[in-house]
Amino acid sequence: MDHDFKKHEKSPAMDETFSWTDTEDIAIALAETFPKVDPLSVRFTKLREMVQSLEEFEAEDGHPVNEQILEAIQAAWHEEAQDMHGSDDEDDNTPGYAPMNPFKPEE
């Protein structure tokens, strides 16, 4: 999915700027700016461009971005997107791995 990563206007909720280590602020801005994008489908090279396109973003001198920071941003964005869309993977009642608890008596 190609996007135009020109600078986006500030969100009314964001009054301050943020940099690479402000993962929660970045996640909120990404979820608001790119609401139809699945965060888990975005490659880190594109994610970097998307973050840099945010109006509130200002890179700090001497603080480069790395894969660990991008992973944290992507995870926080994914969680924020789920919150915004009302989905919650943990409470969706879908079958999954459920280990037997040897300390709980069977009923």
C-alpha cells in the first residue's frame, strides 16, 4: 500500500512535539493519521517514513532510530489501532491455546 508521506498537520489532541523514544505519542498520531493502515503490514522502512511525516515529530540530534525503537512503535500503534476500532484480541472468545492447569481441580 503506497502512501504520500508529506508532512501531516498536527492533531488537535497533540500540543507538543515528540521524538523517536516517545512511542506512545507516535502510536496515537499514526493511528489518527493513518486509520485504515494495518500497523503489522508496514515495513520498518515505510514506518520510519510515516513517523517522519508526522507534523508533531522532531528527531533529536544524536538519537538515531533503530529496529528496536521501530518495533516498539509498531507494537504500540497496533494496540492503539485496536483500541480505536474497538477490537480486543484477548477477549474475542476465539479458541486458542489453553493449557490445562494441574493445580486446578477439574469440574
